[in-house]
Amino acid sequence: MMASSFKGLNLFGSGGHRFVNRRRGRRVVSNASAQGDPVVPGTFESGDWEVWVEVRGRLVAGSDSSLWVLRDAILAQAAFGVSEGTLIDEHGHQWVDMKLLSYEETGPTQRGRDVSVGYVVVFGQLSGVL
């Protein structure tokens, strides 16, 4: 196995993590919701779903301050205006032109021999802007 990375940065290697693909395929929308009329029957295709990938895991550090360094490295890539990059999982699969969209902690900070916190990071390959 190889180390996973985003834009060449090892953001997730401090602890265990896994990659989860979100919904893929064709987007189907009801005519009723598109036209705002609940009695219009049928559906239509509205293009492909955008590529979204979640990384779920734990950040693990030797101290609270070291844990903040790990958090800050992820948050720096989530800032508005930060460029796209390549996301690579631990098996070498690549997603190109991805943006780090959000970082969310999934529970309290655990303290023991190490300090750790669970997280979910969402990446998206956005196809356009409004």
C-alpha cells in the first residue's frame, strides 16, 4: 500500500482513514419538482452527478498543539479560492481536479497516550459555476 495524499500532501496519514465514493450515475428529476406543479407526471435526466469523495478517519497526534497542526493543514486546503488538485487513495487510485470542500469533526477529542479526533473530509470535482 502507498500513502494517500491530496496535492502531494499527506493530510490523513496520522491515523486510519478510508475513502468513500458518493452517488454516481445519472441525475433524474421529477417533472413535478422542476416545474413546481405537483400534478405534472414523469421524470427527466438532468446530467451526471458530480464526482464527490469522502475521506473518513482519525487525526492522531502526540499533543493538543500537534493535533491543531494536522487540523490546520486540512483547513488550509479548504479555504475559498484554493486550487484543485489530485486526490490519491492508499491503493493509488486518483481523482483529478478535486477541491477540498469541507472538514467536519465527528466527535470530541480523545485524550490518552495520543490525542485524536474523528473527521470527515469532502472532496468534489465540480463541473461548473452558477
